[in-house]
Amino acid sequence: MGAGGQTLIITGHVAPRTLGHGLEEANIPQLQAAMESGTLSSEKLVRWYIHRISKIDRSGPRLNSIAEVNPDALAIARGLDEERKKKGARGPLHGIPVVLKDNIATADKMETTAGSLALVGSRPSKEAFVAARLRKAGAVILGKANLSEWANFRSNSSTSGWSGRGGQVRNPYVLDRTPCGSSSGSAVAVAANLTSTSVGTETDGSILCPSSINGVVGIKTTLGLVSRAGVVPIGHSQDTVGPITRTVTDAAVLLGAMVGVDSDDPPTESSRGRSRVDYTKFLDSDGLRGARIGVPREVYFGYSDRADEITNAAIKKMKGMGAKLVDPANIPTAKQMGEGGEWTVLAHEFKADLNRYLKGLSRSKIKSLEDIIEFNKNHAKKELKYFGQDILLKAQKTSGLSDRKYLKALNQNHLLSRQKGLDYVMNRYKLDALVAPTTSPAWVVDLVNGDHGLGGSSQPAALSGYPAITVPAGVAYGLPVGITFMGRAFSEPTLIKLAYSFEQATGHRVPPKYKPTTATG
């Protein structure tokens, strides 16, 4: 069943066998070349993905990554095929299927729920800026991805990838392992070749972690590069939107279509003159040569032997490719950043930002965070069956964005992550970027006790609003592990260059095999 009782109809959507060969790992340029030559059409490609969603996501291993398929996807694809014949392609995304995380509003027949049953049936006042940009670029919005409910900002005992609306997303590499969150469905759908590309959101780790754990590429963008208007929020000082893809090439293509100044999201004004319509020009296979890259070992290494081994091998490889590694190049404020100021900020912003978003909905009785809390209590058997809503309750008790405690924590977060953090270490060692393990290999899903994450390196970029990109770096016991390059504000071109160079030299992306459990013997 889709949202609102809509049934996903698969009849007649089985793709011809000849389409299966070579499509699973095809990147956007390859798909475009096939469509330009006439050997493939957008309609055939969409049919093929819908077939895979039926076969792999809704049955078979049952990944549960797609919350719903756009009922108009095939019609949109046919229209784009006709446009290609008559006028030519709009650009590199013409006819390419994209899945959006289910907290990105669309003005169509699909739902926007942030994974909560409370928002089923509601309608946004306006389509998200990023969704409109992708449509304008010629992308086919294939569907909505399942996610960690409320972008994993509901309980400290939550299980990544679970939502009341969509249930538990499963890791396609090892099915009993976490997909991580909150953009779990977006990463899994790409990893399992259920879509060519997807879009996720990140407040702290929600693109980077699921991308790493599912063996794909994810870009956490600079705050202000991509509009958040029309995205169900956590906190405006950290929320970002970014691409999740199988390759750095595809991430660069998708990012170029997503950026832009938006009056509905004032921080995007800072991107004027600093964004690019084409990030593919920075795809340089020799991009690591001469690059100065720091290794922040304190805090961001040492929690996972497997992640350390893979990252150290990656560092050795980068040295061999001509990069100059400063090791260690520790962030002096790394420990201080993890001492609680982030939660203070997000709790205050979540209440204010979410209330503002909810008031703009139509056909919804949910108009406030308080309404959500009451809804969950009244529907506890479905919404609170595995974990509670302690974070929502904490946020509800906050007193607003003029609270001195909030303002002090926000200023401290920026000071620790920017001037005394990333800016300091990069200036001191004259660095182009920092590199660290993204996170550990995936842990076992535990609906009883919640997540067992060991650590990660997403916090500096999250608190500062600076960019980061994760790229596959190896596999441990069948579980992917990624490395993260992070840098200064609006340094996406540099990070894309470094990640692409590493990707092309190593080729660590491997398709999933849907193993039921990890073989460690």
C-alpha cells in the first residue's frame, strides 16, 4: 500500500529483458547517451525501476526503502521523451528518475509526511524549491523514500530507518544491519538500483551516514547552497539538502540542478556568485595530486578498527597519488563540539521551525508540535510501538529563539566548529580538505534497544554549515565503509575533485547481494 491507501500498481510495468543488461550500475551520462541514441527512453527506464521496486523493495528481500511511487511517473517520462524528440534534451537530467526523501514537499499526488502517520493526507502550501528545480531540469520524480521518522529527531532510543508510515528500511548488503538514517531510504534505493539518483537531507550525519553504510556517494552541502524551503525541518542553523548517488559524477550532475537563490530561504543569498550550474567541470581523475589533506585523528578515529583500517589504506593510496597528507591535523575543539550545545540549539529550532511549517499545511489537523505529540499518544500502537518521543517532549518545553540559553549555545557551536575548529586547522596547515572515516560498518538493527552507532565524523560540518562528501572506501565482512572529505564553506568543487579522483583510482563501489546476515566466521 502507498500513502493514503493508494495501491502501488505494477501490472504491465515489467521491463523487457534487454533493458536489464548494463542498466543497474549505469551513471547519468551513460543513461543520457542511451536515450540520445534511441536505445533507451525515459519511459522504459522508469518502467524498469518500477519493476525493480516491485521485485526487490516490496517483495524478495523487502528493503522497504520506497514509501510510494509517483503515479504520474510514467506519464511524465513519456512527455519528456516526446520533448526530447521535438526540442532536444533540457540538460543532463532530462528523463532521469530521481527519488526524494519523504520530507521534501511535492505539489503532486504523493504524500509529504516525514515518515509520520500524523501528516498523511496533508497538503503543503507550495512545492519544495529543490523539487521544482529538479522538475525544471527535466528529472522524473519517481517517488518518495522512506526515512527515519521526523528525520531521526523523535527519541534518543530510536532505530534508524524506522517510520510509522513506512516501517523499517533494510540494508541491502546485509538485511539485518542498519541502513543508518535519517536519509535511509534515499541511500538504500540508490544502492539497490531502484532509482538512478536520490535526494536526502542532513542536519548531522543524515546523508553521510546512510551513504557510507550503503556504499554510495553523498554530499552534505554548504548551508545556503540548496534551499530548504518546503522541507520538513529540524533546525534552520544546520538543515541542508543534498544528492545521494552511486558515483561522484552523478552527484555533481544532480547538485548543479539543485542549487539556487530562493527568497523563501534567505540563507541561500550567501550562495549568490558562489554556486555552480555545472559541478562536473571539477571531475578531475588527477585531482588528488598536490592536494593538502589533513587527518583529524582525535575523536574521529579510534571507535572502529574496521573503519580505521579502511581509512588508513585510503590515506596510503592518496599519498601514492601525489596528495600531501598532514597527519595528524586534529581539530582542537573536537571534544568540545560533542558536549551538548548542538542538542540545545536543535531542540529550540525544531519547535519554532516545525510549528511554522505545520501552520502552512492544508487538509491537516496537525498544526503544531503539541498536536504531533498528542497524535502519537492517541496512536501509540502504531507510532510508539518501538520507542517513544522524548526528544519531541524536550523540544516542546523550549521557550523560543530569543532564549539566552539557545543563543549562547548557537554562538558557541559556530565558534567551536568554525573559527576555532575547521577554519583554524585548515588555516594552520594550509589544507584543501580534511579526511576521516565517515562512520563504522553497519550495526545490527535493534528495535528493542535502539541504535548502537559507534561514532562518526559528521559533526564539524554539521555545526559549521560547511560541506562534506562521503565516497566508498572499502568493505568489511560485506559491509561498506566510506571516507568523508570535509572543507570550507562553498568548497564543494574542491571536495568533488578529491572524491572523484579517489573514486576513479579505487573503484570501491560494489552492488549489494542482499545477504540475510553477516558471515564473520
